[in-house]
Amino acid sequence: MAPVISVPLRPPFISSDLALVLSLRLWQAGAGLLTTVLAVHFLSPEIQGWYYSFISVAALYSLFDLGLSMVLVQVSAHAFTGLTWKSDGSVEGEATAYFHALAHSALRWYGVTALVFVVAIVPGGMLFFGSKHSATIHWIAPWLVLCTLTAASLIVTPFLSILEGTGQIGRVYALRLSLAVCGSIACWATLADGGGLWATVMVPAATLLIPLVWLVRYRRGLLRIASHSAGHGFGWRHEVWPLQWRLGVNLLCGYLLTQINIPILFHTQGAVIAGQLGLSLAIVNTLGLVAQSWITRRVPLMARAAAMRDWHTLDHMFKRDFAMSSAIFLTMAIGVVAADLIFADTKYARRVLPFWQLAGLLVFVFSNQLIGVLAAHLRSFRREPFMAALATSTILTLPLIVWAAAHYSSAGLVTVLASVNLLLNLPIAFFIWYRCNRAWRHDS
């Protein structure tokens, strides 16, 4: 039996890495709130529906990613064992060629992905939004720019995931915080200036430009490795694809259960109702992002602990952060519900879903939060066991969502989402986690 090697934990309750992750999530939460206020103030209810529908359809880029950004964190955490960074941004160590091949293959994958995304999403969006064409809303130019920038920003994605997996969590999240701040400020300025739908392009622009400038300045060696060095000893089909395609199916299911609901309501109930759902989802999803911070910063450490069979460290990190992330979400959810009651008679409350529908969305997202934490723990073993269950659930749920949205508007849609997640998906996820966690340790 291989010796157990302990993965050190930082003693402070909030380490520097967690502080940066939390800063990003808290900025996203605060910025989301301010964006909500500005959208209500500067956009009409109809344009608000277009605004969130644009963002929702453009979010299809995550499906073209096929979960690779998450897989690269896991794979690079394993691949970087025994390697160190050089001053020029390249690496040195025994497994250098393997790491080079990983970076080169990842960049090539994302280059093809960006091209396919543009070819598919531009005409698809033109057909979809063209069916709801309004003479008073000029949407074609913003849509084309949004698609172009979103596709281009995919090119920098593998570098950030690889850096995160190699332990550069602080640097990566400092960079993500910078682009989030710049993108949000640009979005607010555009809204205040009357730019309308042009505000949707600001975050993708920052997502592309700021990491690209940083990589050229501080990690030019990594760019050179990925661009010119194919390396050897790395097989994408065996090292990445088995986990990637399963995560890709999971992301597709997640999109079909969340973001696609906005276009569904846009098509069946009109832009105003779609805008209410979009704004409500933006609020409750932000709570999930903040709560996930306690797990996100642990992903590389959990992967290394699993690789070294250090079960004590793996369990300690998982149990503590699972409890903390759940408590944080519930606390913030109570705050959202209270705020909705306090401001019930204002125009801001009328721009989101009614009280009980908003509460149903919170139940839906919290159950997703719990499932996501269980999945992150099991992915430390570089496996993805939830795919079959989630795909089956999605196939059964999606027709119900479309039917409920058409006949009962947002109330029916939210009822289906919350009920299926709480009564079906969450219990199944706990069963799978318990079974796999025990079996995989015995087999490793």
C-alpha cells in the first residue's frame, strides 16, 4: 500500500486564497444587486426581458466548453506534481513534457470550440430573436458583438484553469476579480448612458482583454508552451475525455434546467415575464456562487489528497466546507426573502417574480448547491458518477417545464423545477455520493 502523504491545510479560518475567492463572489453579489437596480431604472420591462434573454442564450458557450474548464483544474493538479514555475512563466521538472502536451492540447481544443460556437450561435440567435422582432429595439449589432467577444474569451479559459489547478488560486482569482470589477463598471456606465443591450457585451470584453494582457505580461512562457510545444506522453482520449464528456452532459442538463427557461418564457409568455425570471435567477444564482467559495478554493487540494490517498485530509476539507457553504447560502436566502417582503410595494419587487415563486427558486438553487458540493468531492477521484441520473432527470423534466411554462407561466415552471430537484435529484445524488465514496476508496 502506498504511503499516505498529508496535504497541509492553512490554519486560518479565512486564508488568502479564500479571501480572494470570497472577494470575487461578494463583488459578484454586490455588483449583481447594483446591476439589478440599474436595469430596473434604465431599462423598460420589455428591454429587460431582451437583456436577460441575450445573456441566457449567450451562456450556451458553457455547453461548448463541455466541462473542460473544470476538468483541467483536476488534471493539471495531478500533472503539476513535481513541477515548479520558472520566472518566464514556463515550468521545469521531470514531467515537463507531459505538462506541455496538456497545455497545447487544451488550447487547440478551445480554439476549435470558439470557432464552432460562433458558427452555431450567431445564426441560431438571429433566427430566435428575429421571431420576436421589435421595431423599437435595435438588437442585431449588440448580438453579433456579444457572440464574437464570448467566443474569443474562450481562448483564455484553458490558461486560467491550468493555473488554478497548479495551485495559483490567488493569482487566478485576483485576475478574475479584476475583470469582474472592470466588466461590471463598464456595464453600469453603458446602462446609465442609455446603451441598453450594449451593456451585455461589457463583461465578455473584460473577460477576454484583461486575462490576455496579464498572460502576455506574466505567463508568456505558458502561452509559448501551449502555442508551439505539443509535448509527449499525454493522451487526451484517456486523460481528459472520459471525465470531460460526462461533465459536458451535466452542463447541458444544468443549462436545460436553468438558463433555457428564460428563452422559453420569452417565447411563450413575452419579454416582461422572461425579464422577471432572468432578474430573479441572477439574484439567487449569485447566492450560490458566494456559498460555493468554500468549496472552490479546495478543489486542487482535494484532488491532490485523493491522488495521495490521504482520506483524513480529504474528509476534513469536505465536511467543514460543506457545512459552511450550506450555512452561508441559507443565511443569504433568508436575507433575500426578507428584502422581498420589505420592498414588496416598490417597482423593484415588481421586476422580479412574486414572493412564493422567488422562494421556490431559492429552494431549487439550494438543492443544486448541495448536489454541486457532492459532485466536487467525487471529482477529486477524477470521475463523474452523476451524469446518468442527471440526464435521465432532465429528459423527464424538460417536457414538464415547457408544458408548465406555456400553461401556467412562471409559477408552473418554478414549481416543476423546485419539486423535481428537492424530491428526486437531491436524494439520488446523496445515494450516489455515499455509494461511490466508499467504493472508490476501497478500489484505489
